[in-house]
Amino acid sequence: MGSNNSNPTAVSVNEVKTSSVEQVKEKEMQKELRKAKKETAISKPMNAQIMEKTDNGYTINETSRKFGLVRENREVKKTHVNGFLQIIANDKYDESQSIVTAEASELIGKYNLMDLEGNQITEEDAADYLIVLDGQHRITAFAKINANRNSANKITIPNVHIKKDVKVREYLADINMTGHHWDTADKICVAAINNDSPVLNKINELKKEGYNASAAMTICTGKRLKPTQLKDIISKGDKSSLPKDEAEAVAKAERFITTAMQIADMDVKTLTKRFFINGFNSFAAARTEEEAFTALEKLTKDDFDSIHEDNEFTEMLKKALIAA
């Protein structure tokens, strides 16, 4: 009777060989990933599959182009880029995800264009560039990976679309404001970049200092800006949702922060909690701003640490003002 079992020694050897090959591949991948994370993204030509829409679907034309960015878009975040580096290095990139671009030659003079290093793209160089509108973190990751590969192993960027006659600000607002692409901090950043607004600039500054976007908005405007209001600011330049006297609003915000931060042991992590600015604003509306600031000056860090609701902070300010 014949046996269904293979030579166990041969099977064992094959398993060891397979395991060894996989371990070598894993080590090579991790080595490439470490190098890519340290790499500076540079706008060198990369092969790309350009998707051209026809009446019968899409045709794919492979070409070599440089990629650039538009300053009116959100900032490129290192953590997002590193996440895509991990995916690409592991051969798990989803090629169904489109990268949306526009010809730099169509946008030059209308928007602030830059290469991947942040250098301004000139009119003379514009014809070489595709400007990424959606997919800038992925393009940055591809550039960093390709920088360490020889010509035979460089990745061809899949699924690249070129939009014609695009209005960049409106496009960015439409694709990102109501979806998951941008968080509130991204929206504030882009709103500040696209508008000459002291209030938006101050909110963006506070965000960079460690304040969450919600608290920063409330400190500077007295309220949280709604997604639709942020969209109108970005796409239309409609600043009707902002304080009419922006200089006064910024001065008040700076006074609130300065006064609170002068309290011994105060830190941004504490002050960025929403109930402090909400409670302060409620108290100022019921009394006066001067009384609110007088009360705020009398508080200690222990007072802040005991607060968990807006109304608790309002009551704390009342007691402080009476004691003053």
C-alpha cells in the first residue's frame, strides 16, 4: 500500500528554506523603510500611470513627471507619510485609490506652487510638474521610497488623474470638508493659509502650540466654527462667521491666554480643556470682561484642576471675584 506522506525530512527542509527567505525579505523591507523615513522627498521625475477618461472608460498612459504641491492645501504630516511608507513597503498599497492632480502650467500665477521640498515652482519649470490636489501624503511617500531604489525597481505611481480647469480652493473644500480626509485642525490651517485673517492666523498659531482646534476657535471667536462655515471660508473667502473686529478678538484671546498662563504651574494641556474658555465667556457675558479677567487672575492651578464642567468654572470665577 502506497503512503500519502512525503518525506518528512524534505518537508522540514523546505519549510526552513521558505522561512529563511521570508525573514530575509522582512529584514530588507524594514531596512528600506528605515531609510525612506529618513529620506527627504525631492521632486525628481517618477513614472506614473495617467488615467485618461474616454467615452468607453479610461485609457492608461505611462509617462515620467515631477510632482509638486499647492501651498493652499493642508500641511503634509510626517505621521501620515510614514503610514503610507509602511503600506507601500509591504506591497499593500491599494492601487484603486486615485491621485488627483492638475498641470502646474494651468495653475501657475493663480496659486502658490511648490516642489516636494517646499521650493517655489517657477513659470519656466511649470511644464515639468503635476500639482497634487488629493494624495499629497502618498506622493511624498512614493518619492521617499523611490529615492533609495535603482531605476529597475522604482515604483510606477498608479491611478493618477489630471483635472482640467480646476478651481483649487473650491475643489479642496468639496472633497475634504465633509469627508474623513481633513480633521478640524487641517481645515483651520487651510483656512488661515487662504485668507488674510488675524483671527484664523491666531487659531492656527494656538493649534501649533498644542491647543486643540475646538478650544483655539472658542478662545479666538467665542464659539466653535461649524464645518459649513469653515467650508465657506476656504472655498468662498466668506468670513462673515468671524468676529467683525478681528484685532479686538485677537487681543482678547491673547489676554485670556497670557492671564491664565501666568498662574503658577499652568500649562497648555490644562488650558486647552473647553470648559475653561466656555465658563470664562459665560461669566464675561453675564458680568463684564474686566470683571472676568479680574476673577481669572485670582485663581490657582488647583482651582483649574478641580473643574470638570463649564458652569463649575463660572461659579469658581464668581467666588474669586467676590473674594477680590
